[in-house]
Amino acid sequence: MEGNMFCYQCQEAAKGTGCVLKGVCGKKDTTARYMDLLLFVVRGVSVASDALRTKEYEVEAGTNEFVTDALFSTITNANFDDESILARVRKGLELRDRLKVRAVEAGIVLPEADELTWNGKEEEYLSKSASVGVLREPNEDLRSLKELLMYGLKGMAAYHEHAMRLGFTDEAIHAFMQSALARITTQTMGADELVALVLEAGQHGVQVMALLDRANTTRYGHPELTKVNIGVGKNPGILISGHDLKDMEELLAQTEGTGVDVYTHSEMLPANYYPAFKKYKHFVGNYGNAWWKQREEFENFNGPILFTTNCIVPPLEGASYRDRVYTTNSTGFPGWKHIPAREDGKTKDFSEIIAHA
């Protein structure tokens, strides 16, 4: 590995080739490497789960959710928190080992793969990450195709997670994602085979987009042309960014009658166009512009901010808003309060950020 990391996931990659010391996005080299390790673990989970499915055995409950969340958490600008990534690594290793046991008990012979056999010692995390990242594939053309597939799977994971939170899921999409990961892990594939797999991923990508559209419009109605207020009021306010409409719904429901107004920022702007949200009188409009202007705009917004998905821009040292930003879902940032799902796995308690407002 040249430098301390290698990431070329986004169009801002250093010199147009890749970030090797620190991400242009602000991602630390350790974070990038732990993400590489997490994807290594996800491939191991997928090899085991795909082997079970191929023999018509059910996979362990929670496998689909883990793979989806893990892929989503490695998307550009979604998560900068080493500890939350490492927690997923540990969880994934435990899941992988349980799936391996189930496969052995079912008489399934698992393929040879380092992703299945690595012992997962924590003191080896950083050293292991150096050999399992993007550059593990020496052939540039094959590497490009494999990474193109990975980015497609990450996008699928993001859309599917949003749909899943609204009760819409497609087992065939989960099965394809894990099968694709298993194939690039255990099979020797040429360029033609990888191109075919990428095209197959595109077909499933269209399906998951349709699923999310159905989830959103079934729950919230069809978006309609709407005049959006871009001013601010005198009430306490919460700024919400990202793409998760379920979080938007829950935040609006929990702030109703509290005297706290809700504003969208950047990625959450489309929420203003869904009919179901218009019944909330304290949903007062949109504040700010594009995601990349958040450092200046968050300074000027006198209230707490909630990230439901990417895009996070790490705040500058001394930024006044550092102690009033919250994350949820696959997002994370060191020092920011993370709001998890309740025990039911479906709802959240936003009382802390409401009290903060």
C-alpha cells in the first residue's frame, strides 16, 4: 500500500486517482482502513450465507440487515467514527462464525477464502486491513470492475435500508448482493464475467429503486410541486439532513406540540414535497443550501442538527456547532451523539435532541 490508505470512492479523490494519506472528505487513514476491514468481513459473511442459500437453507436472522448496514456505513461521507466501524467488524466476525457452524452442521463444504478463515484478532486489525482493501486486486481492469460492482452494491444497500425501515424488503435483492460479494471473493473471474455481473447489479439496482419509490409513495403519498419556505422563525428548531423519510416522520411526530420547529437541510429537501408531511404545522421549510456548505450554515443555525445519512463534512476545530450534531442509522462521527433504534428495531427516541432544541 502506498501511503497510509487508498480510497477512490468519490469524484473528489486526491489528484483524480485516490486518497493515500487522508481522505479529501476528511476521513482519517485509520477509518478508511477499518472500512476496508469491515468490507472484508462482509465478504466472509456473504460467502457463508450464499453457501447456505445455494443449498436452500435459511440464513440467520439479521444477516441481511447486517450486510445492508455495513455496506451503507462505508459510503462516502456517511461515517467517520472508527469505534462504530470496529463495532460492526466485531459483530460481523461473530455472525460469520455462526453461519460457518450452521453450514458445517448442514454438511456444506465451504469454499477456500481468507475471508472465512481469518482469526479476527483485534491486535491485527490495522495490519490485516493493509492487505484486504481496494489494492488487493493487482490487475487494474479487474480491480475497476470489482470496485464498480462494490459501489453499486453500496448504493443498493442505501436504498434498500430506507425501504426496509418502511416495511418494504425484497429477499431476492439481499440474495443477489450477498451472492455477488461471494462470487468476487471465491471465484476467479475475467473481465467479461465481471462486466456481466456489473450489468446484473444494474438490473437489481433498478428494482431496489422501484421498491424504495413504492415504499415512500405508499407511506407518504406522491411528491407534488410545492412552494418551500426558506426563511426562519423565532421558535426553537431542529435541522434534519440526509435521506431517511422514516426519521423525518418520527421526528415530526415527536416534536408536534412541543414548540420546536423542524427544518430540512440539503439532502432532506424533497421531504417538503410529500403530502403526508404537510399536516405538521411545525414543519416550516428548508434552511440552507448544498451539503458542502454545511460548515458555514451550521454555524449560523442556532439549534441542533440531525444526520440521518450522508453527507457529513467534518467540522473545523473550534466550530460552534460541534456539540449540537446528532447522528443515526449508518452515520457516525467521533464525539457526536448517536441515536440508535429502540429495542423493537423500528422506531427511535428523539427526546434528547428535542430537549436540546
